[in-house]
Amino acid sequence: MAKSFYHIGFGADDLSDPRPTLAFLSGDPDRAHMIAATHFSDVVKLSEHRGLNSYVGWLPNGRRAISATSGMGAPSLSIVVNELVQVGVRTIIRIGTCGSIQEHVLPGSVVITKAALCRQGAAEDIAPTEYPASGDPFVTVALAAAAHKLHVTAHVGITASVDTFYEGQERTESANPILLRRMQGITAEYRALNVLNYEMESGTLFKMGNVYGFAAGCVCAVIAQRTASEQVVMDAKDAAVDAAIRVALEAAQDLA
Ligand code: URA
């Protein structure tokens, strides 16, 4: 019987030849669907299971690709990525959202993560704390070149990849009445260390890429500006997400 992986809901036998080796990975299942519906041709649904929706189709350059969902945060991402690699994926581009912690990184722009400050529990199960959470250099350069070509405002740099949206990103306007001492002032410290943004998946993705031997990249839409507010800037979200998707798709055209 054909093997279907428990979480992603499909297996290698669901992928006819030529087998796709490239996957776009979104936190949001609707984004995974939208990428396939808007940018792939001859789309086939692989699975819509546990919110981890996956589709396969063709890019304009004649290459097959998967658009899959990681879910929110590193534990869910680690499961999906492990299973995607088992079905033959060798390049993963995360298309996410993030909050800027620098004055000059504005909502509506994108951040291309070259490396992550990885403060994630899931990654501790995969590699030592000190292990590099670095993106694949070729994917990162392809993302930067794509942003340049498309005239998308992009910032290439270091991302703080953490486990929580509220406490870990030093949000005080939340249900939690107490922010641990070690979180207080952490955003200013990261800002001084030239960290550009907060998000919740790239650190573990990059460590997995380096351990498993696949190429990982990450482009995130900036949807919050933490120097101004803790809130998401909803007005900027759609355009920023669209820019991040276009950058990832364009980069994929040039990746071997
Ligand atoms: N995603 C995050 O992790 N943080 C933000 O502020 C926005 C999106």
C-alpha cells in the first residue's frame, strides 16, 4: 500500500514524475492554497488535513513545486519539514510574516533572513543550541536578487526566531500579566545587535536544513512595526504578503 505521511497527509507515491524537489512553505493554509491557485498551473490538491494543506503544480519555468503549510511555530514546522524531506523535497522557501524591530524596516516591505537567532525549543531536539541557524546562501541570494528585479523593498539580515508571539516578542499588551525579567528589554538588545525582525519558524527551518542537508530560505512580509506599536498593521498586510510571495516565486525560477 502507498505510504502516506501521517501529518502532511500524502506520500511520495502521490507525486507523479517528475517528482517536485522544491516546496514553498507558508504558516497559513489559506496562503498555501492561494500560492498554488494563483501562481501554479495544473494544480493538484495533495491533502487538506489538520490545516496542513498541500498542493502540487507547475511553475512558469516548467519546474514542479509543492505549496505546503507549516502551521504556526517551530514544533509544527519541524514535523511538516521532516515529512516533506521524506517525500523528496530538497529546497524549502518559507513565505511568512514578521514584525520589524528596526525603525528603517517598514510594514509593507519584506525581510530576507540570512541567519536566525534561534530561540526555539523544537530546534533543541534537532541540534545543539550553538549550531548555526543559517540559510542556504544560494537561496538567500536568489531571494535578494528577485526582490531587486521586482523592485520590492527588501532587507537582508538576521531574524530573531522565537517560540511565542506575545511573551517571546516582548509584548506586554496581552492576557499574561507578567513578562519575565529575561524578556524585559530584549527587543532593544536585539535592535542594538542589528536583528531586523521577529518571526516564529526560520530558526528551526534553517537548523534542519543544515542538519538534514536541504537548502532553506526565508522571506517574510513585514506586518508589524514594533518601534511604533505591538499591533499588526492590517492595512499593510495584503500588499506585503503579496510582495513576499512574488519574491519567493521569482527566486524559484532561477534556482537549479
Ligand atoms: N509574526 C510574528 O511572529 N510577529 C509579528 O509581530 C508579526 C508576525
